[in-house]
Amino acid sequence: MKKIAVACDKEADLFIRYWEKGNHAKVFSSPLSSDKKEHLFSLLFLKPAQTYEYEIVARHEECESVISGVSMFGTKEIPLEIQEMVMPADMQAPLPELFSKGFSLIARRDLPGQVYIVNAKGDIVWYYTIRDAGFKVAHFTKNATILSIVAPLSYPTSYGDEILEISLAGDTVFHLKKGEKGLDKTIHHEVFYNNAQQLVTLTLEKKVVDLSSVGGAGTDTVTGDGILILDSKGNKVWSWSVFDVLDPKTDPHILKDKADWLHANSLSIDTDGNYLLSFYLSGQIWKIDAKTGKLIWRMGRGGGFTFPKGDEFSESHAVHRTSKNQLMLFENGINKQRSRVLAYTLDEDSRKAALALSIELPVSLYSERMGSAYQVNDTSFLVCSSQAGAVTLVNNAGNILWKVRTGFIPYRAEFIDSLPSYP
């Protein structure tokens, strides 16, 4: 990225034309900066170790005029320690056209925290670094920003104490720390905007419970999970806790699991606006009423849905509805030491689940924890096998079409079909 500042005597509408030196036939343009005296342009997605030429252009009502001579700047090589974090892709041609033109978002939870956007060649086309905190989870928003949970390593795995949103130009769009406004708890595993442009995240909930009736102490602490909704300024709008709908004493494993009772690991919005919440330790997916907080249903181990024999899932991550209205998840598969991509068709009235898709991943892509799977097109899926340190594109038959290796454990990988101002 290159930032270029331009000062004018009066308000003007400006943009920058730029091109690789020696290749003036392929000219790119920055977004227009309108009605300002002071302009700051961010030229994104530049090739590393390359020389560029550029000129400043003013836009008038019916014409454009170049108001500067041609200037030059050079870009640096991507540091080797960053290049080694995402290795060039192994691919099987032909790739789906949508994927070949798209990108993948991958985040690093270690220090330094980094977010990478890579193209179908596995080249890093954009990255952002935080030296003293890790990106516990990162999401590409419809406004082309990166929304994330960040925290130092004193917070384990996917837990954090800050919500940070940055633009592709590296500017801070939103930043809220634990203890400020409505962010009154540790958050984890999930953050995104709902349709009302409110922030949705998971919280860590602690409750003192009398477990003496099941062999515990009279004042035991149980750690559970919750949902927190904040407005665009960070004020609390709505909150929910697992303790609102379930008594921990009813769980026969509560004494063993009280320090991390159910372990919520993903949250998404169903087609009807209610929440889908997955729990790793209980092997269940819950549907929560977004207005009342009522538990609508549970599916999975000991839940209310029936499955054809052999079609059940075990541990799940990244649970969400697809464009086909199927419930998709990444199954860790501890019982078989084999991970799968699964999708179900649900009859919510009769509480029946039918397996619509099952892709068994190779043993080399087994991930006991973490992981994600998202549909790219009708026949291909972007899969993050976290503990294998791999992000792959697989088809319905389980064939690997594309793969990158990472020098860290990626929590998820997300597909981006296009980037604004990408040359």
C-alpha cells in the first residue's frame, strides 16, 4: 500500500492514475476524493518490489485534466517472515471461475497478530499487522472492512478483550475495549454485523451455582457462554446467557466440565433472524429466539432432532445456513479421527434432519479443534483445517482443487469474491 497526500488551494475532486513502470497500457485509478482541499489517497494491492508511475487528475463536470507531472514510487518486497506464513498454492486446473477471481481471508492468532488476503495463486495481496495482540477471529464485512476480536496472548485461543475494525487502507473504523460502554465481558470466537448494523458477539459468562445436589460444592462457579449485541457506538442493545435457558445441574458431566461447560464456538443468524449457536463439548447446535432469548430447539447429541442412522454429527464448528437453506458445519470428527464437511436439510416442525452433503476430508486434513467450511459455488467449498495448518478448496467428491499451507494455526478461512479497487 502507498499513501499519497495532495494539497490544493481550493476544493477539488481528485483521483490518481497509476501504472507499473514500463506498462502504461494497463492503467489503474484510485477512488475519487471529492470536494476537499486536503486529499489522502491509499493505493492498495500493489505488487511487491515494483516501481510505479502516477499522475494526479482533477475531475470537472464534463471532463478530466491532469494537474501534475508523472511521479514515481517503489514498493518493498514482502518481508520473508510474512511470505513464509502463507505458502504458494498447490492447485488443480481448472479452478471454478468465481474462486480463481476471488480471495481468501486468513488470520493469525499468535504474535504478531496478522490478517492476510491471498489470491487464487496463494500470493499475499494484502496484510495487516498488530505487534502486541493476535487476531482471534477476523471477518470481511460487506463494507470491505476487517472486523475482528483481538487480544494479547494472556487470553487463550479464540478469547479476547477488544473489537477492532479496520479499513483496507489500514485506518481504524471502530475500536472498543473491554470495560468501555457495553463491552463488559470477555468475548470469544465470533463477531459480525447483523442487518441492523449492530455488532454481534459471543461472551464468557460465569455464574455461582449450588452443585451440592450432584456432588459438587455449595458455591461452585460454572463458566458458560452468552450472546451480546452492541449498537454502532458500542452501547449494549441485548444480551443472553446459556444460564437463562438451561440449569447446569441437569448436565451429568457438569462437575467435569464446569470450568468450560459447553464451549460455544460459533454464532450465526438463521434465515428467520434467530441465532444458531454451536457447542463443541456437548456436540449440539441450538436455535435461540433473537427477541425473547427462548431456546427454540437443540440438535445433535441428546438434542431434539432425529437423524437417519449414521448421519449424525459429532463436534461442530462454523455452523451457518447456506444459500440453499441447508445447515452447514465443519465436523471435527474426534470419534473417527477424521474431519468432514456436512450440510443438513432441516424440517424444523417435525424436528428431522436429513444429510444433504457429506465430504470426508483426507486424514492429512484432520483437525481435532477449530476449522471452518463455506460454500464457494454449487460444487466447491473453502475449508480451513486448522490443526493441519491448511486451507483448501474441495469439491463435492472430496477432491482437493487448491491448497495453501500456513505457518500458523488458522482458526477459519473466509472466501471473498471481489475486492474494491483491486487492479
